[in-house]
Amino acid sequence: MFVGCGSIKDNSITEIHPSIHTNFYDLDDSDGNYFYALDGDTIKVKFDGKLTTIRLIGIDTFETHKNNKAYRQAYENNITLDEVIRRGKKAKEYIKDAISAHKDFYFEYDEGLKDRYKRTLAYLWFSGDDMLNLDIVCNGYAIPLKIRPNVKYADEIKECYESARSRGVGVWGN
């Protein structure tokens, strides 16, 4: 269930109750509002003069830099560290292109609003019924990451992942 709609000028992410809630944000460069893709599953959004880090719920992508997690991903997927980084950069480009192609989007929050790193947890929806969290998995650039209590779309994300792997799309292709 979606609750509430507004514009970027009336809503602040810091005022949102942690239960499922959505607000509509229109990023307008003239107002100094923008987004920045940190990697394939995390973005920074600036609105109302505040910079907020958004971690996309239900997904995980390969790392874009060498770190402990990247080494673990290389080992777990039996690929090189360079391949992990290449796949991570592809995921980052995917969300950057997807968000850039849409002027309007909104966030849907699940049960938990913040993670242990103080990032805001959200599903990012474009106008209509197009969810970025699901699209990136369906197109082969992310894997499911099920962390309770935020599991509203876990089944759909898992189905997309299995389909993308079996079709060999995105990073699962040759």
C-alpha cells in the first residue's frame, strides 16, 4: 500500500515514518537537486538542501572498488577481482542510466527505514509500475539480498534473478 504523495519542496526524507510510505520526488537541476550513483545498489540524492544516501532494498551488486567484500565476491563466484569490479561498474552504469532517463521517481519504504550504516532503505519507483530494484535484477546486474524485515518484494526479486541467470543477461552473459 502506498501512502502519501507530495513534491520535493514539501517533503523531507527525515520526516518519514519507518512504516511503508512513499513520497514523490522531482529532481530539478535548477533547484540544485540531484542524484549520484555510488554503486549499483546505493545512490545519494540531494533535495531540500539535504544529501541522503539511499540503499536499494532487496538487492546486492558487485563491488566497484577493491575491498574485502570484492575479494569475497570473487571467491564466492569463482571469478577474478578485476571481473568483480567490471561487473560492479556495469551495475552502477545501469542505475545511473535508468535514473537519468526518468525525471520523476518516488521511494517506497518497507518496515525498516535505516540500515546499520545509517543509509535510508528504499524501493525506487519510476512513474507507473517500474521499480529500479527489480529492473536491475531482471536485467542481470544484481542478486537478491533478503534482509528482514524488508522483504516485501523478495519473491519477485528472486524470480527475476533466476530468470536473468538462466537467460544469461547482464553480468551473467558472456
